[in-house]
Amino acid sequence: MVGIYLSGTGNTEHCLKKLLEGLDPQAEAISLGSAGTASAVAENEEIFLAYPTQFSNIPYMVRDFIDSHGTLWKGKKVFCLTTMGLFSGDGTGCAARLLRKYGAEITGGLQIVMPDSVCDSKMLKKSPEKNREIIAEADRKIEKSIGEIAAGRYPREGLSFPAHLAGLFGQRLWFFGKTRNYSKKLKIGDACVGCGLCAGRCPTGNLSVRDGKAVAGERCTMCYSCISLCPKQAITLLGKSVVEQCRYERFAAPAAEVKPAE
């Protein structure tokens, strides 16, 4: 058993690691894009694939990884886990359908609401107190799912035909253009001081520092890691300014430790 995840702000990483810890404390969770990811898929029969849902779709980096390693999935048992800010529809189903084309057996799906990672949009902004409540509810859902999976009853969230229709007509038809490829719309503002935090964390290597300032390429997978990490709030993607730094650890901390973004 192994877990493979894409997690820009810590939400998906937390959910996957909590699930794996309850099922098999020895199971490893590997960040997508790190060395050995493909080998981990090849060497394990049961795989937990976790990623954030984007407009009821899977991030292009995840889709690209599945396609690029198509021969590895044949005969593998894959459980899909997605995190979402509000609505997912068939977030797990999008990856499941692609994986089935390569011969994988989909064991189940789990879709979990977590604090929204869109740090440059006011639409889903919530207070730290509300976000901690969301995390607590997510943890309860994961704990329940651990018991169900241990008993052989795998959740099937997002895998049904009604879920497919919900995701398709609820968001994907209208926003497919945002997720069909890597984005080139990441913007670096004048507030950037060239600290390099973003470049060090970017899973696609899309960011670098040149002449004392971060520079973005055209391989943004919209994970929002750089936006959440930037201490100067200098990076945006969908919006024009950073509303709130939505790193998971901020909202998981006790109230006294939560500090407003600078």
C-alpha cells in the first residue's frame, strides 16, 4: 500500500496521511513529482491517489502523470481521494475513468471538504474558527472511512453516474478551459523580494528566481502552494490580490497560534 498525492496547501496531504495512518501505519505517502513516484506505483498493488478538485476536475499535473505512466496502472487497485472547497461532483470519478482505461481497478472514492485554497478570491473566504470546524469534520469523516475500508466497505463517493452529471453540468462544462492544460497565468507582483520559497516548493518546477525576483513559466498546475507560501502576498492566479493565506497548518493550529497574514 502506498499513497501518492498532490497538495499545494497541505489539505490533501493531511487527509491522505490520516487515512493511511489508520489503515496501515507503515504505508508511505509520496508527493507527486518527487523522485520515486513512478517506482512506488510500480512496486505496490494497492495505491491511494489523492489530489485537490479544481472546478470538478483533476489537476492537469495528476492527469499528466496518469497518462505518462499508463502501463503502470494495469491490475493496480486504486482508491481516489479528493479535497474540495465547496463542491466536487465527480472529482474522484474524473481520475477513476482515466485510470480504468489503463486497466486499473477502482476500489473506491472519498471526497472531503477542507478549507478552500483559493487565496486570491473572496468567494469562499471563511474565518479561522470556521476553517478549524471544517478540518474537525473532515477528520471525523476520515476516521469513519477507515473503519469502513477495514471492514471491506469502501466509500464510493464521486464514482456514480449521477455524480458524473453533477460534476459535468455543475462546473466542468463551464470551466473546463481552466483545467485542460497547465496554466501560464500565474502573476508575480512588485512586492516579491526573491526569497525563493515558491521556487523551492513548486511541484512542476515552474518557478525560478532571476535578478532577485521570482519568475513564472507556463507549467502552473494551480496547486496554490506558491500563493499560500509567499510571505509578501506577491503571487496571484485567479484574482488580483491575496485575500487570505490558506495553508492547512494555520487553521489546524490552536486559536492562539493563528496569526493573520502579513
